[in-house]
Amino acid sequence: MKKEINNIADQFNINGELLNVECKNNGNINRTYIATYKMEDGSEKCFIIQKINTTVFKEPYKLMKNISNVTSFIEMKTQFCGDNIHPCLSVIKNKNNKLLVEVLDEKTGEKQYYRAYNCIENSISYDVSTDKQVVYNVGAAFGHFQRLLSDYDADDLETTIPDFHNTPKRFDNFMSDIELDVCDRSEEVSQEIITLLKYRGSKDKIVNLLKKGTIPVRVTHNDTKVNNVMMDKKTGDYLTVIDLDTVMPGSALYDYGDGVRSTCSTAAEDERDLSKVELNMELFTEYTKGYLSEMADYLTEDEVCNMGESIRVITFELALRFLNDYINGDTYFKTKYDKHNLVRARNQLKLLSDIDKKMPDINKFILETYRKYKHENKQLIKNK
Ligand SMILES: Nc1ncnc2c1ncn2[C@@H]1O[C@H](COP(=O)(O)OP(=O)(O)O)[C@@H](O)[C@H]1O
Ligand SMILES: [Mg+2]
């Protein structure tokens, strides 16, 4: 493997001599390597090489085109603003000017695809964090990402995973899978199904707003987790958003809702003790402050009015997806033990009921924070 990955690393357009390649094992989807080169000026420099998971991503060139377009746009904006605090992620092409290095797997006869990026230096990513400052920074990082892309024409991007956040469609599939009941599990989870159905009222909300044109189609990251933000090792501030595999046209609300859902729960997504699972309001306020500090001037009023709702919709969607996967025999999400998906579904249902209870407070805080940042930004412009 060592020889093979060295050979792959040599094919990228990097003007240096390859010194070493190390495998980094903390990603969930792709295999990530750090390659060190001795550059022409004698300095040592690291690059990231990733093997794309083609079981999840079927069309690697389409996905890379999205990433390349979005990263180039961000780089242009960042340079234009004279921002030298936030380093940009850049795709490094191969020596034939292609976005990927292709290798034929001799055992399976299938093609494997590798890409390279610059390494975000002196940075760290956290797999989980309950630190308020970190959560604020995650919200701000995804807000910053959306702000830079707020005038990017999202229709220019490929929809690499169709209906990714089409909650009503996912719901229809779920209902037919309960009927089909291929693993004879529907009866076992009848209580969970009843609980889920209680919340189905919100499932069409974002999709309908998009359909009617009430809210704009925007570039959406679609994987707004804490470990997809690189933070400055020294200051703790956010540097760059990474993991752009699921960048597609969508809604800002998908990213905000999923960011809060995944970052602000009091317990891991597969915690079995449901008494531990709640929406942590302190973390929610931090995430929201961070996000709106960047996005208050760029969101439409309809988007702002639906931010709270988006947390409920996305949590409903995840509960539904875990339960659906359990009913189907665990074919999509990786499971570590029997009933892992059922544990996750129960966990998300508990989170959903808590979010539902807290919705008035959630909405109140979002509106207050939005007004605060709008007002502050107006004052700033006035005093300039
Ligand atoms: N450009 C980069 N600079 C520094 N570290 C990176 C970079 N890209 C990825 N990493 C590190 O590798 C990990 C996995 O990368 P990621 O793109 O998120 O893959 P996955 O899709 O498998 O989650 C990240 O959490 C981060 O620690
Ligand atoms: Mg990742």
C-alpha cells in the first residue's frame, strides 16, 4: 500500500520531492492521507490526499467539479476582501490538469479516485465538543461559508445526491417501506412510528418554501458537523470549512438546522440513555450567535422566520432516516451492533420532542439575535 500511495502522491501537480505519506484515520467517509514534500525552495510542505468513497459518491468527477467551482469562488472572494486570516481550501490537480488521479484496483477491477488539497496549517478539528467557544465558532464558520457564497449561482452546481433533503419524499418512501416490511420489523417499532407520525406536520415546510420561491436556492454544504471545521490550534478561532463532498444547490436552512441538531444535543447521536438527550440551549444560543454574526445581513426575512422550524424538520428527517434504515435491514448507515439504527432513531425522536417543547424559546432567541446583529451592522455602516 505504501508504494501504491506514494505512486499516487507523485501524480499530483506539486513541485516538490515526496518525503512521506501518512494515513489519517479520523474521517467518516473518505480515506485521508497527509503527504509531506520537500519543495523547490527547500522547505517542507504538507498536502492532503483523499481516496473518494465511491460506494457513497457514485460520480466523483461531478462532485469534484462542484468542489472546484466553490473553492475557486471562495478563494477569489477571500482575496478580494483582503482576508488573510481564513486560509482557503484549494483543489490541486494532477499533472495532466485533471481533478482526480485514477487508479485501477487490480483485485476488484474497479476504478479508484484520489484528490489532493492544500493542508490547512496549524489547524485542528474536533470530533465532538461541548465547549461554548468551539460551538460558537462552528456556527460562525458555516455562516462565513454561506456568506462568501451568498451571490454564487447555486443552479450552476450539480445535484450529486438527488432529493437529499426532500423530507416529504423520504416520508413517502418510509410509509411504503413500513408496508413492505422486508425484515419483519415494522411491528417491533410501532411505538416509534406513532411518535414520528406525531411530528409529520413540519415535513413539507422547507421544500414548499423552496418550491414557491419564498426562500432562495443557495449553495448548501449538507454536512455541517463540528469535525468539518478546521480551527486555529493557537487561538481556537475557526479557519476553514472542509469536507465539501455534499456541496449542492439547497437551502441555507438545511445547513443551519442540521448544524444545530448535530452540534447542540447534550448527548451523542447513539446515546441509549434517553434521559441524557436534550437540546442544550446554551450551545444552541452559541451556534446561533456565531451563525447570525456572519449571516444576519444576507438571509431573507422568510429564511430567518424559518430557522427554528428548520431544526425541527432536519431532526425529524434524521429520526425518519434511522428508523427507515432499521426497518429496511440496516442497508445505508454503518452499524456497530444489532439495533444500532433503532437506538439512533429513538435518540433523535427524544431530541425532536425536546426541540418541539423549546420551539417558542428557540424562535424568540433567533429573532432577538437577528435584530441585534442587523442593528449593530447598521450602526457600523453609519459610523463609517
Ligand atoms: N485540507 C485539510 N487540511 C488539514 N486537515 C484536513 C484537511 N482536509 C481534511 N483534514 C483532516 O482529515 C479529516 C477527514 O477529512 P474530511 O474531508 O472531513 O473527510 P471525511 O469525508 O472522511 O469526513 C478532517 O476531520 C481533518 O482533521
Ligand atoms: Mg468530515
